[in-house]
Amino acid sequence: MGSSKDDSATDGDNSGGDLPDSNSSVYSEGEKVLAYHGPRIYEAKVQRAEFRRNEWRYFVHYLGWNKNWDEWVGADRLMKHTEENVLKQQALDKKQGVDKNSKSGRSGQTKPKASTDAKVDKEDTKNNAAKGKKRKTDSGVEKDNASVEKLVKIQIPSTLKKQLVDDWEFIMQQDKLVKLPRSPTVDDILTKYLEYRSKKDSMMTDSVGEILNGIRCYFDKALPVILLYKKERQQYHETVTDNVSPSSIYGAEHLLRLFVKLPELLAYVNIEEETLVHLQQKLLDFLKFLQKNQGTFFLSAYDGSKGAEGSGKGKDN
């Protein structure tokens, strides 16, 4: 994993004073936890806990995965292994379509998506006999080993990851819906980003515009197929007619879901490596723009399914 290389360089680099009492650590060595990696949550085990640079760092092993994925992480990447947090893990897995044949929410595609480290990709290919079976089982597609090296890495900021979890809780646990049409819409957000980028670098406007048009196209096509929860489908059919684009109705909540799926979608596109790197940088910059404007773009609360205008019939089981 990319982050493990950076963190391991600070091994043993303590804050300079005496180590604090071990009881002050949130997680203990040997403890089973849940850990964020990319847009998903995995079962992991804390192997080491150290206090470095005024914060606790934990060396974790992802259960069921090659030790190449072991890494140092901060407490913000971990959660206690409680029933409530396991439900959050399962919710994210279900949202991304990897829960069918996976008890712990792991998918063979997931880890390579979260990190495109070349050394690990080679290890994946060499261990095809051992790990390829899991890929086939979870995804039903044999393309993974061939396309894994060109998957775009999209590291979703932690605050936006929490937004995804809250999004699921509003809809699936509280039976609420996003009130439509949203303001700003996806089209509005893409336009605002283009204006933001043109002020910083007018020379890049054309290339950024092409990427944004691609995002809009992917969103319009993917929304009814893979970006909606079942409870939202009736609302979609009632709101989006044949001559209306979803990007002119939906907002940041559903746009963020697209970025979870983009690595998988782009794996089918024939793109040169240099172009992929450029695209990855632009997508990450766009996510930072969403994060910067999170309070403006995202709803802090959803409407109750019975009281929401235009979505009263959106609750279906």
C-alpha cells in the first residue's frame, strides 16, 4: 500500500518524551478492529501500537489479505469492532455491490483499486492461483488481473467517506430521501469547478472541461443503473423523464457515489498510462473541491419519505 511506505519511514520516531501510559491508546495490540482503506472498510488486527509525533499510530494487518497490505495508520482510519460499526461496513459493501459472496465485505478488486502500487500489482499477478480465485468468486469477472495495473486510484477524503456513511444511514435506516430537484445540481457543481479552475489556470480550461463532460456523461448513464438505492428508484422514475438529464436534477450526494464506482468503470476504457495519471490528478483535485465546499454542496439532513415533496412514494422495500 502506498501509505505504508511513507509511514514505515518514521518507525520508532517517537515524540521525544517518555511514552504515555499504554492505557491511553484507543486500540491495543492484538485487538480486532475495522479499518478504512479507500472507500471501504475492512476487518483488521492491530499488530503494533506506538506513540509517535504526539499521536498514536497503529500497524495493522488486514484479515484475509497478503501481508503486503500491512501498514501504519492513524486512529482516524480505525473503528472499534462493534455491531454498529459492522453494520456500517456491510452498508458500504452493499452500496458498492460486493456483499453477495463476501462475509467480511472484501472484494478481490477492492484493494488494488485503493492502491496501484506496482510492486503489489506484480505480487497479485504472481499469486493469481491463490488470490485470483477470490476475484472470480466476488466479481464474476476474469478481467481483474489484466486491468488491475491501469485502475485509477481515487483516494476519497475522510470527511467525504463519512458523508457516504451518513448518506446510507439517512436512506436505509431512517427511511429518508434527498429532496429533488437539488440545488446546486451536478451540472451546477461541475460549472462551479470549471470556473474555479479557470481562475487558477486558464490554460487548462479545455482539458478540465473535457474531463467534466466525461463525469457528467458517466453520471447520467450510471445513476439509474448502479448509483441508486432500491428505496430511491421510484423517486427516480417519478422525477426523471425521458428528456431530462439526471445531472440537472440530482446533486452532490449522488455525484459522490459515482467516485466510488469510477475506478471500476474506467477499467473498461482503453486509456494510455500517462493519460490515466493526469486523469487521476484531476479527479482527486475535484474531490478536494467537493470537500472544500462540503457544507454548501451537501445536505446536512434528508427529508422524511412521507413528507418529502416529490419523493413521498420513494420508500420501497
